[in-house]
Amino acid sequence: MPITTFSNVDDGLEPNQRQRGHFITNIDVDDKRLWVPYAEGVWFQPCCFNLTSGGFTVLLKGLPSAKLGVHYHVGTVRGYTIQGHWRYLEHDWVAKPGTFIYEPAGEAHTLVVTDDSPEPALIMFMVEGGLIYLDKPANGSLAAYEDGFSALELCRKYYRDAGLDARRLDALIR
Ligand SMILES: [Fe+2]
């Protein structure tokens, strides 16, 4: 007999036992202070730190010609391009405004904003689980590790150093 009525999914916990409710946050792409430096010519603004799955969601900004080191994903990634042109060196497509990508776990890739991108790239990335930066594209070894926890620490340090209110980050933790 199929289910015919729905309401809310209930985990059986009292509301005060649970910290995984819905929330919203607002990104301000024009506020330079809110962009957390990540790599040469690359910044991000955090949307969610999923410390249950280990993943995170960010809006990434990259200047034309900027590059993110080759990295391997232990979980899936979804991305949506808001502006700019970018690609992975390992694929033959170029993402443009409106391009959605789905990346399976187990893929290593190198993100570059194209030299001829008409504007900085803005990409929303929803990352499940950690990513492992490699020292070389093929048969690489661990160079660095990133996940929701390390991204939160990076943001907290930047917010402290920049005089921003780090409580804003706490509100993004699930
Ligand atoms: Fe990636």
C-alpha cells in the first residue's frame, strides 16, 4: 500500500535536542571582506558546513587564469555556474553561466578559470565529504586535505583576523 499523505519527516527528537533545522544565509558578492582567501586569485564565501556528512557548500570566486590544485574527491560534488567561464583540465567541456555539473566520487581534477573568461567565475559548489589535494595529477600523493571541518577552521581564522563576527559561521553549521 503506497503512502498517500505526507507531512514533515520526524527524527523523534525534541526540538531542543536537534541542531539540524533549516536555515538561510545571504551571500554578498560585493562585500570584499566576506571573501575568504583560498588560493592565488581564488576566494569563497561559505554557505553551509555540514559537519554531519563532513561536506560543505560554498560560493567560489576565481579570477580569469586562476587555478585550484589537482584534488581527488571522496564524495560527490554538485556545482552551478553563476558567471564566468571555467573548466577542469581533465575534461573537454567549458562551464559557462547556467552550467550545472555533477561529479562522482573518486574523481581527481584541476579547476581553472579560463584565460578568456569575460568576468571572474562565480560557482556554487555543494561538496559531499572531503577532498584530497595531490602533489601530481597521476598517481599523486597527499598534499593537503579539505572538508567541512577544515573549511570551518579556515573561515574562523580569517574572520578573526579580519575582525568579522565569527558567530555568523556558527549559524552555518549542521
Ligand atoms: Fe573538485
